[in-house]
Amino acid sequence: MKCPPWILLVALSGVSSADQHLRSNPNAALSGKTVVMSPSHGRMQNDNGTWRWQRPIVNDIQEDIHNNELFIEYLQRYLVNAGATVESVRERSYQTAEVIVDESQATYSGTWTASSSTRGYYGSGYRYAGGASAVTASATFQPNLPRAGHYPVYAWFTHGGNRTRGARYRVHHTGGVTEVTVDQSVMGNHWRFLGDFHFDAGTAGKVVLVNQTSDNGVVIADGVRFGGGVGPSGEPRWREGSKAFLTYKGFSSARGEVTIRPEYAVWLAGGYAGTWRQDFAYISLHTNGGGGTGCGTYVYGNGRSGKGTQSYPAGLQAAADAYGRRIQSEIMRSVQGEVDPTWRDRGVLLANFGEVRECRTMVGCLIELGFHDHVDDAAKLRSPEFRHVAARAIYKGVLRSLVPNATVVPLPPEGLTITNLGGGAVRVSWTPVPDPLEPLAMPDRYTLYTSPNGFGFDNGQTVSGTSATLTGLTPGQALFVRVAGVNAGGESLGSRVGGVVVGEPKNAVLLVDGFDRLYRHTREVANALGMFRYDDAIEHVAALRPNLPANAAVDFVANEALRAIDPNAHSLTDWILGREGSVDRTFDPAEQGIVTSYLAGGGRLLASGTELGWDLEARSGGAAFLNATLRAGYRGDDAGTRVAQPGPGSPVEFAGLPVLAFDRGRYELASPDVFAALTGGEALLRYDNAGAGVAAVGRRGATVVAGFPVEALPQAQRRQFVKSVLDYLAPPLGPPPPTSPGGGGGGAGGG
């Protein structure tokens, strides 16, 4: 495995894509502003009805795909958390399932009137109810979802001057109930984004629209759409281009694939006859293929240098120029300061591109973030760290253009630690992360979110410091936590997700999350929903929990906070490594020392990941630890298979396992390490067959090292494997049972 040809200059904390609902933050700096995103390009339809990609795969990256990934995973979250209303010309979710519940399929309480008098409705009509100060009418949209997962939720309504400015949609999801308020007087007549929520399969989830309003305006109930779906090309809708998506979304236009994008933005802002909307902004995100390197931003020439004709209203040209300069300068300052100081600044250029020419009622620009046909540029564009830096920079450019002198949102907290205190209580702690480019972007408070499953989170509670104690928990329950920093600018992206099992602290299991790497894909990789999302604790807690005795606890710590706790207080440590090692270290020297000391004191260790051997031995810096402490030798970087099974001589605890398939679990594996059992160790599992390389090495009562991540196994096999590990390592788990009173003679009144 090779490292990238550049080194990140500033360490960014892990960003979780876990459920933050993607609701616009009403108390943040960009509240009241609308940003329309155009991440290019996507699959499009030819005149003869066939479909094609607009850009080829170059250097393992495809512009049709990666620009929308950057928007979905990072940029939309930054903008929404900073308060903006964000609309996109492409689907903004990876979810391929889709269910639409029209008003005719909803259930109602109170008085609703059926109507079709206002054009622009979905299906055969809509219903309306008068607004009231308390709930007197409700409409329930309850889908039958084919599978559990995160779903974008959209609502359709006909807008109008008599509509309420505060329609209340109550979304019932696995994390609880979240209310989303929508102004139904504007930006209707198409699928309007409400947020992204996690639902179970079936009919447990729903959206309830109530008629409680503060202005007594009319409340419109039309359709509700759950999921992104698959488009007419047969591709997931998020991979299709803007023409196909916007037509499906409800915006019809004779314009082509390019100019329909800004036309949609102008339509949202009131149309071409409207005035310059200083509360709107447009961003087109591209990468280049012209044989250069670096980043450049384009604005409309407006007749200058022969670039188009003068069509912008007075003042808009200067504002658009300043907008482009600000975004370009923020990108360059961030990339040169945090990723690559030699990154070329191509400046702000004039153009007659349709995307910027047609933005005649708002500021707009087109960003060429890099050159996908340049090897080093493509490596950056594939990198999640670069994408995070670039997205944060674009957000800062928008912020400082629309709200000068506003505070920048914090970076995500790191060092998440969750420890059981006993008696149904856990302590959660974390550390803020300074932004070296934005010294004022520090949190002054935090939002702590909890979840029963690690996917659907509640609406959070405000915490003033960097720790909190949660009480009233039930022994044996799974609890998941994530934290976000908050300041006047808005809320940070979420920390990684930590997970525990509530119990008594004696002889607890320690779950160490050492997987800091993310992975991105071109269109050939199908499991976008299973990408690395900094929430691998979910699978590990789910595998450990049914195999633990009553009152046994599982604690959690992110590996960067390991030095702040005492591992020796735990009888077993489960160390998550995933695909860590090709960029970041699996066990750094300090962690090697901690683990060596821990094992010498009688602790037990399960470590699993695809690059553990390669990182420690082939990459150097840990061969002695791998060989002498873990009793494993490195024999190859890629087993060439995605299955493991017991072989002749496998210990009895593993001999009964089925063939383990680690290509159907959480994510795609690239190159599982091949091991050898050294003196004091033994082969637990082999790849493919009895003569194949060793997949897992163990030392009874001490260590198990696996060349595949535990979370990559399917759920049932994951539980079986973890049970075998627990039986083999035999750690004391949970508090000892109470001893019976000793001595004789003694009942009540005896003797």
C-alpha cells in the first residue's frame, strides 16, 4: 500500500457522516441565506434516448462522481450547520431506495379540505388546513420502507401568498422525533428538502404535518418523498446529471444539461423578472481536464474582454467578482496552509460559461478545484482530507461573502471517551480542536447527541464544558454518542461515533477506535452506503453485547485519547484498525508501549485490520512489537481472497466457525494481510483453504490478531467470530457474583 505523494500539513479530526439530520440551523450565521449547489456533472441522456457519462475515469477518479461526493459528504453539512438553506441541482443522498406517499395515501385528523385549484401540486391534488395556535389537524405520511438506512426526506407543497411561513413537519425516525419548519409561501411546487434521517425498515417511520403555526397561514399537505432512488438511466439518482434530476424534482425547462442549473437557482429566487437577491448564492463545483494543475475560479465576463454580453444588473457584477475572489482566496489559503504549500493558484478568471452567465439574480461562480488528469491533483481529489479542507474553505468563502465578519464554525471535536461509572451512569468527554487558520473558530458550547443504534440520533442536549455524565441508563443497553462544537457561527460537523454497553466498570471491555482513514470511490464501487464513516463502534458493540455476561460493560475511547485513561482497568481491549496503515499508523510507538505493558499485566487484546502487518513490519517501526508481543509475522500484503475459515490445527474455539466472508460486511476490503504464527502463537484461521496463508494468529489467553476487520464481516458471522475470540481469550468479564454469607448457625433468631 502506498502513501499519497503529499503529506497533510495539519491533522484534521475525524469527521463523522453520522445522522445530524441536515436541518438548517436557525440560530447560525447563514440563517436566512439560500445557497444553490451545482456539483458537476453526472450521467445524462442523449437525444436518441441512450445514456452516457459526461466525463471518463482518469487516475481512478471521475468528475461525474467525485464532485457530488464532496458536496454530499462535506459541503452541504458545513453550509446547513452554519444556517443556510441548501438546494442542489443533483440528488444529495446515496440512498437508492425510494418511497413516495402522496396526500391521497396519507391519514388525517381534524379538518382538511381537498383541492386542486392551485397549479403545481404533486399527483391528483392536495389538501389544506387553516393554521391555528395549537394542533387541531394533522396529516400523517407513513411509508413502508424496504430497508433500514438514512433517507433524505422531501416535501411537496404548492406555494402562495396565503401559505404559512412556518409549516411544522414532525419526522419520526429511529433517534426520536425532529421538527422541521418550512416556509410554504415560497420555493414550493417541487420536492423541497427537509433533512436526512435514519429509519428502520417497514412502517415505523413517518412524517406528521400539523396545522400549528404562529401566523395562522394556510398549511398545505401534498406528497412526502423518502429516499434518493434510482433514476431512469438505471444508476443511483445521485449519479445522474442535473437535467434528469431537476425534471424529476419538479422543475421543468427546455434548457440543456448546463444552463438548467443556474435557471433552477434563479427560479427558486423568484425568476429572471425578479430583483438581485442578496440572500441567494450559487456555486458550481467542477474539476478540470485540460492538462494543468491547481485551482481556479470563474465569474461571468459580463461583456468584459469579449466574454459574453452585459446582462447583469447594476452592482451584481462587482458583487459576483468579489464573491469569486473570496472563494478562490479561501480555497488557496486553506489548501496551501493545510495540505500542499505548492498548490498552484490559477486565480479568478472571466468566462462566458452558461452556469455563470445565467446567474442574473444572485452572485455565482464556477470552481475548477483541480485537474483530474494530473496525477498529483487526482491524488488530492481522491483524498477525504483534501475534500474536507476544500469544502470548509468553500463554506468560509460563502460565509464571508454573504455575512462579513461572521464567526467560522469549529472543527469537529476529537478524543471522544465514554466510560461506565456504574449504577446506570456513563461519563462522556472530548477535546476541542483548534483551527490554525481560524483562531476564533473555537466552540463556546457543545451539542451531545445520543442514539440507541448508532445511526439515528436524538436532537441533542447542550453542554457547556468538555464532559457530561449521562444517568438513568439500563444495564445491558447499547448507547452511542457523538459530539459537535457550537459557536455563534453555527455547529461543527460531528465527531466520530462512540459506542458502549452500559454495565458495571469492573472487568470491562475497552473498545479502542483507531481507524482514522476514509475511502472514496468511482462508479465501479457499489457500496457507497457502507463507506468508512467513523462509526465502526456500531458493529463492534453489536457483536460484543450478546456475548457478554449480565452487568458486563463496554467502554469506548478514540485512540488519540488513549493516554488519558487506564487500559489496565479493562480485562479485554478490542482495537479497531479497519484499513488503517496505508496512510496513518496502526500502532504508533507510544501505543505499542501501552499495549505491551497492558498484556504483561494480564490484559487481553483483539486487534483487527487489513494493514496491521504491512504497517508494523514492511513499513518498519513495529516489527519487534508484531513479532514478540503479538506473536505474528508478516508474510504478504494481499491474501488475494475475501474469505477465511478454520484449518487443520485450529483451536477448538475456532474450529466450528463457518467460512467467514468479509466482502459482504461494512465496506470493501483492498488487501487483507497474510500472517504467520511465530513461537508462542498459533494459526486460528486461514484464507480460502487449509494450505492458504494465515488470516488470524492467536496466543491463548492473551492476543488475537486478524488480517481482516471485524466490522467487515456480516452481522451473524461477526457475532460468531467475537464469541470464539472471547472463549479463546477467556477474560474475566463483569463484576464477580456476590458471595454468600459464610458461617453456620444463623437464621433469624437462631441459637
